[in-house]
Amino acid sequence: MKSYTIGLDFGTNSVRSIIADCSNGDEIATSVFNYPTGEHGVILDKDNHHLARQNPADYIEGLESSVIDALKDAHAFAGFSNERVIGIGVDTTGSTPMPVGKNNSPLAISSVWKNNPAAHAWLWKDHTAAEEAQQITRLARKHRPQYLAKCGGIYSSEWFWSKIWHCLNSAPDVFDAAYSWLEIADYIPALLAGIRDPHLVIRGICPAGHKAMYCDEWEGLPDKEFLAMLNPKLADLRDRLYLKAHSADFKAGELSAEWANKLGLIEGIPIGVGALDAHYGAIGAGVKEGTLVKIIGTSTCDCTVAPTTKKVEDVPGICGIVNGSILPGFYGLEAGQSAVGDIFKWFVEIICQGNDGHHQILTEEASGLHPGQSGLLALDWNNGNRTILVDPKLSGLLIGQTLYTTSAEIYRALIEATAFGARAIIDRFQEFKIPVEKIVCCGGIAEKNPLLMQIYADVTGCTMQVSASEQTCALGSAIVASVLAGELKGGHPSIFVAQQKMTQIKSREYFPNLENKVIYDKLYRLYCTLHDGFGGVQPMVDLSNVMKDLMSLKKG
Amino acid sequence: MKSYTIGLDFGTNSVRSIIADCSNGDEIATSVFNYPTGEHGVILDKDNHHLARQNPADYIEGLESSVIDALKDAHAFAGFSNERVIGIGVDTTGSTPMPVGKNNSPLAISSVWKNNPAAHAWLWKDHTAAEEAQQITRLARKHRPQYLAKCGGIYSSEWFWSKIWHCLNSAPDVFDAAYSWLEIADYIPALLAGIRDPHLVIRGICPAGHKAMYCDEWEGLPDKEFLAMLNPKLADLRDRLYLKAHSADFKAGELSAEWANKLGLIEGIPIGVGALDAHYGAIGAGVKEGTLVKIIGTSTCDCTVAPTTKKVEDVPGICGIVNGSILPGFYGLEAGQSAVGDIFKWFVEIICQGNDGHHQILTEEASGLHPGQSGLLALDWNNGNRTILVDPKLSGLLIGQTLYTTSAEIYRALIEATAFGARAIIDRFQEFKIPVEKIVCCGGIAEKNPLLMQIYADVTGCTMQVSASEQTCALGSAIVASVLAGELKGGHPSIFVAQQKMTQIKSREYFPNLENKVIYDKLYRLYCTLHDGFGGVQPMVDLSNVMKDLMSLKKG
């Protein structure tokens, strides 16, 4: 008899439920619920384009609706029945914190606060707290450098404390009305488990460690003395948050009678600790030591792990290094490129005024070019640089254009630029003894663009694989749930075993072409000159041969 | 009774004849003859895209046809008759040398050689002689540095000796068959004057000084010892070229009976010494000390003059400094930007896939932007840098792009880049005490693009004027002819007087906006950082603030 787990993936515009076969990872049913509030699920403010909030009511409605729909579809499979669902796993965007009352209910669903955007969930891409983030970075650099060392040296406006502090500064009534704050990654499992007290919510190490400066080394969240430097009210809030955060081998709770009833599932099945989407995505893509998982979309999130049995130094520029944030017993390491798909989209749609078909045309034309042939080189910083420079104030660059340079040549140079950016991350990992031998990619671009995959293989010198699942985040959540359910119930004894059973790689792999790599090594050296010069890594740079070297490569 | 002169302008695709009223410069008739040979008058080679030749038969046919047509049209004017034409002036492209026989007849019009491209005129933009040019530069740098000092430090593949030497290397039969070589600027006047011996042709100082390393300081053309280092046959050729070259106050001859008869003009009227189009164009635009004339087209040619009564140092990077090449009694100084209109055309047509109307749309949108607002900065080197770096192996650069950068912003940044390139030339002139107080522009872009003109005024801090004539080159030739005819015949006593009478400026002038200039001064400093770094002027450059400074300017 087969067993199944549900993976729930709360994204930016929708929530997706999948039902995965524990024996092989097959996703036998999927259902997507689009959030009804705001623009594609995001509450915007036309006067402040940094603002991005979400309505928690959408999460609750979407949770119920998408699970029920997926279960309905799953009945088409012989042998499936709701009783065979042995656990639920949850991943969400993050840092997406929201204020809750003493009963753990989101403020935003109360009639008092429902029209106040500050009382809603502060979506990961909300950038209203830029000032607060800078202030936190400044203070931590001076008083608690260890807090920054684990998150790449700069605390972001996208993260937990920046947002809560900004709420305190800009909407003090909401701050005062909130009893506590929860990442939605922690809220959803608690909701399913029927936990009605913020103190009892099992918090995940992933959002805590990567976004809230939580670390067991300094006994959890930032200390009260430090938080009081921001604002004494934040020091007070610390007591109403949490002392301990947990990794994926921990249950967030068991399915409550109420939700078992709503969904038609068995009461008491385990609910996994929630995590950030990319991290469970890494699990769903088969992350292990030596494997880097790249989720390539508008931007990338790059995750790998290193065993806690070895000493891992803080890696400068890597957004986060957190014990247990991906796999229990391993440090989870997260890096990222601020723009990848977004750069191609910008070039095609805004500059070339093209549409989706135009991507295809440019890709085909670009595929006919050899490395170096265009004489072009670009920096992939149109949206700043997340890793390894951690500098949002950088911008794009294109060099080497002549009067004959074509759009396809520029398109290829932009793909190559993102590949060089990917290599800079890998080089940084390896410099700090975190091995990267294989890269598994997820996301639409990885599946649809063989040219990009081949260029990445040639530039990085790593074999590039593509995850077989198109929903690695939800699959990762389902994997985590299968382990919590345990072998006896038809689940798995460990994440490692579950990954072996439930994750797959597409048959088409991309191996580095060594001839191309020789040329890309030369281009990468030029990229590094520009990277280090404009990125401020090297104070003085010799540029005099950059254009000439590009021209020589062009001639072959 | 009115007097008229004919100005003949031999361009890349056609020859133009104008008939100018000596009293006020009015162009009472114009006729254009498109060269029938090759692609728009240019003989190309599909296997060698560096090759560009012209058929001398086209010049002869076009000369006769366009003058006759212009005269025909001129009869519509009361008081005009062919007898009132008192002189002819000639300007041409250059360096465009061609081999001639002992009778001064182009080899290419003989039946033996007419199908051999090497026997035709080697058009200015023929780049087949790149190797020879490098070799000449190398040898001159070692043995005759003074030859290079007057032409910016590098001898070009576009010039006289490179081409002739390449002919000797690649088509020795043609070289051996040629008795002498003539710039077409020297050939056309000689043709009109009926001169049938290369030794008797009056050569112009303009092509001689700017393209053939001729200088009175070293007794004319490069010495035989030097030429023998290239090839002994070139040293022998020197004896069949010329000892002395002449400025615009010199007659090339008088109209022969044969051509007077063909054209219906009076025999014996003076024919001006031929010159390069831009140089007579400078005269037609009113060049004088302190005035820079910019002919803005696909590229620019920038000309000014400095009195020979003052000492003028060699100005590094300026393509040529030649006594008498523009105005007698003045050093003629020539600079240029390798691409201006061509860059806009590339961006609109190749990258944006737009047409002429698209230029208009982008210009309108770009007009709504403030300096610095886009955060972009570009280098105008898509076709290398002619002045002041004299380096064809440089390429374009764009920096500061985000995910929101628009085509119109890039379009404006490209215009600004050419303005910064223009300012670099002006700064170099001024550094060497050549004053530039006013800029007079000619060419379609100057007339059609007020945005560009205003940006140039704001960037350079100079008042920008536009020449009233659309044919300043032909007008300059007509002015020169009017002086040679003399006051008694209805011409003028000097070029200075003729310019006052015959040249005009359009009423719309562009004055620098000082608020914009403050911002452009900051952008120009960043431009100089990139210019000096990538151009190799500074060995080491600090780039760390470039992107951030651009971002600050963006925020105002």
C-alpha cells in the first residue's frame, strides 16, 4: 500500500499543494490557489513602491482550497485515499513576518485592523524598512559583529527585525496591538496544528537563522541589550517571540481535529516545521555535501550544505550560514544572484520591445555564437549584487560593443554575465573549503533554456543537472513530512533516504566543454577585473587591456 | 551684376555641384550625380570587407553631368548666365589616392586595368592596408618621430602611403604600371585644367599634410631613406610625386578649352587647389581662430585654425596639424570622433530594430529626461576612438543600467557620450592653448536634433551654432574659387572677406544651461575616469565609486 505526503508551497502570488508518493516522489496531484487580494496577491501602495504586503486571510483560504482540490484530483489514482496521507510539510516565502494577537491569530483578520497594511504580512520583497536595515547594520557592526558575520555582513531591509522596527516607527498602533510576530513559515504549521498561543509555536531555524540573526551560539535571538539600542520596545518584544528554533527533523505539531475535519485528513498526522521555500526546494532537488542547488528564476537562490562535524568558517558575502537550516546535522549555506531571468526579461521586453517569442529568437541566434565571438562582456548587476559583494547600489555594465553588435550577441553576453556571477559564488564557497562538485538547477529557465545550462557548465566547469520535479519546494516539504511520519507509517527513516527515493534528476545533463572553458576562463578573468574594480574589492585596477583582450578573443 | 562660383564636392556615394552667389553665398542651384559603379558608388569585395574602391570614370562622368545640370537650373535665376561663373573650387573625400599613367590618366580607365580593383581609387574608408599602417607607425616611431607628431602619433591604414604600399605588396603589377599616384582632390582640378603630366599637377597641402606626412619643415614628403625602409620602390616613387604642396590661396590651374567647351563655361577661369571635404567645409561654415567647426554625420570631423604667427605645439592625439591646410596663414587642426550618428543608428536599427520614426520617438522621450536622471553613462567608442586616443581597438561601454532602464534613457546616454567625446577634444585643444570659444556645426544631425545640440552646449559649455548652408563643403569650395577669381571679377580679396559675405549661421543658437552643466561636469569626471582607464591613459584607476556616484546623480 502506498503512502503520500502533502507539500504546501506558499509563494508570492499563490499557494500550491502537491500530493507526493512517498515511494518515488511522483506528484500525483497538484493544485494552485491564486491569492485574491491586491495585485496578484500583493498589496501595493501607489505612493510607496517599496511597500509589498499580503493578506493572511488569503493564506488560510488558499490552504484549505488547494489541499481539498489536490485531494480531489488524487482520487483518480488507484490506491489513493485520504487515509494514506501521512504528513504535511510547509514552505513559504520569507522573511515574511506578520503581527499576531495573544491567541496567535493574525491582526489583519480582525475587523479593527483589516484595512491597515501594517497589520498584514510584510512580504519578503517589501523594502520600506531600508533606513532601519542600515541602522541595524551600523549598530551590529559596532556592537555585535558576530550577528552580521553569519548573514554576509549586511542586514537587509527584507528581513525580520528591519520590518518589525519599521512597523514600530511608522505604525506604532499596529506594533502596540501585536502580541507577537510570526514568520508565515511558522504561522501555517501552527495553524494546521491548532496552536493558539504564540509562545507554543514551534519556530523554524531556517527563517530564524537566515533572517532574524538567531543562533544557538549566542542563545537564540539577538540579546535584549542590543535590541534596546534599536528601541526598548523591541527588547520587550523578544520575550514574546521564542527562545529556540528547530530544524526539519522537528514536528511543528500534529494536524488538529478542526483542520483534519476541514481537509478530510486524519487527525494527528505530523506537520513539519516550516522553512523558506528555497531551502526545502534544495531538499527537493537532492541537496547534499558537494551539491549546489540553484533555483533560477527572476533571481537565483543558491543553497548548499556542509557537515557540522567539520569546522565551517564564516564565508564573507554569503547571505547566511545556519546550523540545520536545510538539513539537520549540516550547516545550511545560502547565496543568491539578485537578477537572472529579470535581466533577460528587461533586455527583451524593455530594450528590444519584444515578447516571449523574441526570447526564443534571440536564444536560437545566440546559440550559433562561440564563446568570445561577440567581443562583449557584461556585469550581471542590474539589480545590485547579493552574493558575494552584498551591495544593492551596484548596477549593470556592458563593454565591447561595436557598430555591428547584435541583440543576440548582447543577449548571450547577459547570460554569460549571470554565469560568471554564478562562478564567483562557487569560487567563494570553494575558497572557504565548501566543495561544489555538481550543480542541480530548478526553475523554468533551467528547464527551458539549454543554451543557458551549457554556458553555465562551460563557465563553471561543473556538471549541470536539472531537477526532474518542477515543484522542488513543495516536493521538499513533502519529503520532510515523510520523514516525520516515519518508516512505520510508510514514510522514511531520514531525509537522506527520503531524498534518494523521492528526488530525481532529468536525464539530460550538461557537461563542461573544455574548449569553451578555456575561452571562458579568459573572459572570467576580465569579468573579475571589472567585478573587483567596480565592486570595490580592489582599490585600483588596470583596465588598459580589457577592451583589447576582448577584441583578441573575438578574433579567436 | 552678380558673380557666381561653382563648388564641387566629391563624396562617398555621389558628386554634388553647387552654384553660389558670390555676394551672399546663396546656393542658387545644386545638382547631385550618384556614382553608378558598385554599391552606391563603392566597389566592394565580398571576401574582404576591408576593401572599398571607386571608379575614376564615375568622377569624370559625374563632374560633367552635375555641373551641366546645375547650370541648367541656375538659368531660372534672373541675371544668371554661364559667363557670370568666375571660378571653380573642388573638395573630395580623402585620403583617396589612385594610380595614374605618365599622361596623368587614371590606370582604371584604361582597358588593361579597368577590371582590377587595385587600379581604381582607394576610397578613404578602405582598410586593406592595416598591416602596412602598423609597420609605418613602428618605423616612424623609431626613425622619424617628427612625422608622427603632426598626425596624432599613429599613421592610419586609411592614408596615402599605407595604401600605396599595400598596392605594391598585394598588386605589384598595378604598382609597377602606375607612373604616379594622385589624391582625387588633386586629380579633379588637374583634369579641369587639362594638366596631362603628373609632375605638373598642383597638389593641395591639405591631403599632403594630413595624410601623406608632407611638411615644409622636412622639405616635403618623407625622405627617401625612410621610404626605402618600407620598400625601395616607394623611395623611387617619391621622385614621381611632388616636391611642394599648396594651400587654398593657390590656383590648381585654369579651365581648359576642352572642359570649358564641355561645360559651357569660360575658358581660363581659375580652378582652386583641391582639399579634403571637411576642410573646405570648415571654410564654408566660417572657421576662424576660436571657432571649432564640427561636421556631424555618421562620424565627426572637427576643424579649427591657429595663426602661424604664434607658436603651436604638436597636440598629442590630434589627427593633423598642417600649415595652410584650411586657411592660408593658419595651422589647420583636424580632430574627429570615429562614430556619432552611427552609434545612434546602431542602437535604433540593430538593437531596437526600429526605423527613422523610432529615432524621433526616442528623441522625444529622451528630451523629457534631466541630466543624470537615468543613472547611465556610456563611452562613445563603438568604432574606436580617433581623437584623442587614436586607438581603433577600443570599443563601446554602457554602465549604470538597472531592470528599469529604458531605450530612451540609453539613447540619451549615447548622445551624452558623444558630447563627452566632443568635450575631450575641446579640452585637449585648450590644454595646448588652441582656443575654442564657439562651435559651428554642420550636417543633418545638427539641423534635425535640437536635443543633441542642447546637450552638446550643456556638456561643453560652448555656444553651439548651426551653419545655414546644408552644403558647407561645396560652399567652402565655391568660396575658395571666389577668392582666386579676385575682386575685379566680382570675387573677393581674401578668404576672410569671402567668409563674411558668403557664410551664414542659423538664427537658432544653443546656449549652455548652467544648471545642467554642473551635473554634466560631474558626469564628465566619471566619463574621464572610464576614458582614461579603458583608454590606457592612466595605468591604474579607482572605480569603486563610479556606480554609486551615478546612482547619487540619479536621485538628484
